Amino acid sequence: MQYTQLGKRGPGISTIGFGAWAIGGMNWGPTDDNVSRKALHTALDQGVTFIDTADVYGFGHSEDLIAGVLKERGKGDVIVATKAGNDFYNADDKDDMGYGSIR
């Protein structure tokens, strides 16, 4: 695995990342959480240290799977980049970049 620095002073990350959109399910059709967890473990075992996700990937399901795998593995040097700002938790599905929504 090759690694690079994220920005001028950021952490080191793998040049190959794990894109977690599909493991969230929904738009990708049926998914199997056991297969998704195995894929995450395999990527991490191969040296991947960068995971891309978003709150809208399965309405947080992708993030939940990632959190579970990272918890199983213990502390590690993995960077999880997530996108936020879609308030799909409420009926009016609007953009919300406020602190509460991001947190």
C-alpha cells in the first residue's frame, strides 16, 4: 500500500480509500451487513487507512457499519471522512449546516 500526506500538515493516509456508499444499502439495492463488514476488515487488513462515507449513505447505516468495525478492531490510525448537512431525520428534508446537525 502506498501512503500520502493529507494536505500540507495533515495525517498520512493510504492512496487507496474505501468508498462506503454501497454498504449503506438503499440506492444500491439489498446489501448484506456481514459481507459489508468483511469488506471493511479486508480493506483495513490490506493497509487502507482512509474511509469515505456520508450521513445519507443508508441514512447513517454506512457510518454505523464503519463504527462497528473500527470498534471491533480497537484504536487504529484510520481517517474517516464523512459528509453532512442533510437533515433527513425530520420530515422536511432540508439542508442544515448547523452545529447540532453536523455533530
